[in-house]
Amino acid sequence: MMKRLVFAALILAGLASPVLAQGCGPSNPSCIVPTAPPGTNNHQAASTAFVHTAVSPLSPGSPSGSLQYNNSGALGGVAGASTDGTAVTFSDGDLKLSGSSSGTSVLKAPATGGGTATLFSGSDTILGAASTATLTNKTYDTAGAGNSFSINGVAATANTGTGSVVRATSPSLTTPSLGVATATSINKTAITAPATGSTLAVADGKTATISNTLTFTGTDSSSVAFGTGGTVTYTIASGTSALGTSAISSATCATAVTTSATGTATTDVIDVSFNGDPTGVVGYQPLTSGMLTIIAYPTANNVNFKVCNNTSGSITPGAITLNWKVRR
């Protein structure tokens, strides 16, 4: 009697739960497994609802919500990483990338602020701020907001002109505008800087050609007009000479009066005049018997003056001084 009751109960259970009777497996992929109570830990089949409820908060050794991984069949937790179901967050220093052969690199975010780093498309290399690298096909535009380009600590805030970058040694410039510049030579012409400043002006379309070594001196704000051209004479030396007052016999000349005139050559010309009216001085007065004659001539670095008597009698001349100039 008892055997019949058990057999009947099994038949009724099979009729009431045909899915359980068939079992879950390849022959019955749509089977429905009852959800077991939370905390169940045995070998019975588990529903998807039970697995989702059990696994989602599971984080061995780490807080709820940590990134989970399967280590040889055992579920483990990554202590330095967590997820909200959309993005993964790594703690400072915990995102590490292994090299293809050796070494490990750590990616770190800024201490504060944060932001978004957008990677390039395709394959390329990320450069570090302190690394040494040669860049190609790159454009750095200082016109962009916040951009600054420095050379040896000096910011290049703007540029002018076109062409190549100018370096310190032997650059070639085309029609540059120099402004206030300092130079020791230009086109092999040495330039001596004045103490405070000076001006060299050449009129538009004019040419200044200097064929010899010259030194120009004169009075400030003076000017010289050269007319239609020719040879310009200039002064070699100038000064005064006092003539003698000893008697000069007829048809003779007094001893020459010699005065130093540095730079004078025998080919130079002496311009001479009295430093006062000589017509009232003995020997130089206009008389029917005649007057004394003065002869001027140059020698090396000197000017010379002789007073000669062309009259018929002896003359003792009065004191007189000559102004002279040597020109070339």
C-alpha cells in the first residue's frame, strides 16, 4: 500500500511540473529553475536571477562595487579599481601597462582638477614632457590661447617677416628692417660706436665714395659746397712768423726766418699775408726808391721767409708779423 502511494505522488509531481521532470540541459535549453533563497550554498541548479543577485555585490577582499575577475575559477576583487557599471575608476598609481618585453608604465591623473585626454587616431607614440624626442610634421601655433614658445628661457610672443629662422652665425637676410641696431662691422666696413650717438645721412639716390683714408674735422653745423667738381685743397699747417729787424744791405736778403709746419712737403703751397697794415712800417712803405720784398717757400715740415732789399740803399725794416697757411 505504501509503495503505491509514493509511486502515485511521483506521478502527480511529474504531471504538475513537467519541466522539472525533463531536467535542464541541451535537450531542454528553455527550462525554468526556481530562484533559491539568498545565501544558498549547495549543488542544486541556480537561476540567472540568483546568480545576478549573488555576484553583483560579491567582492572578495574589496569594497562592494570593485572590479571583479576570475582567477582559476575563483572570483577575486581588484582593490585599486571600481566600477559604477558604466566606467571603471582606478586609484592613483593603480593603472599599469606592461611593456611588450619588459618594464611597466603607470598612468596617473593630475592630483586635482582632472579632465579629459583625447588620444590621436591611428598608431603613434606618446611623448613625455621630460623626454628627448625629434618632432616631424608638427605645427606649434603661438597664436592659440594659452600657447607660449620659449627659446633659452625667452618667450617668442610674435614674429615678423617671412622665410628661414635666423641663427647667430653667418645668417643671410633679405631687406631686413633693423631699427635700432648695434654692429661692429657691415660689409667688412668697421664701425666704431660713438659714446652716446651720431648720425650719418646720405640723400636718397646719392652715392658717397671714399678712396683714401681721411679724417674730417671742422666747426659743428658747418657745410661745404663743392660746386661742379675738381680737386679740393686742404690745410696742412698754419701759424704766424715774426720777420727780422736787422739792416739789410742793397741787393741782399736777410737770413731766412724758419717756422715749424708739421706735415708740410716741398710740393705744398704757402698762403701768406700781413697781420696788420704794413704800409706804415719802415721797409714796407710805398716809396719811389722801392721797398723790401718777402719770399716764402716750404721745406719738409717747415715754412721759410726771406726779406730781400731790391733798392739802392740799406734798409733797416720795422717789426712785422706774417700770417701763413700751408695748403695742398
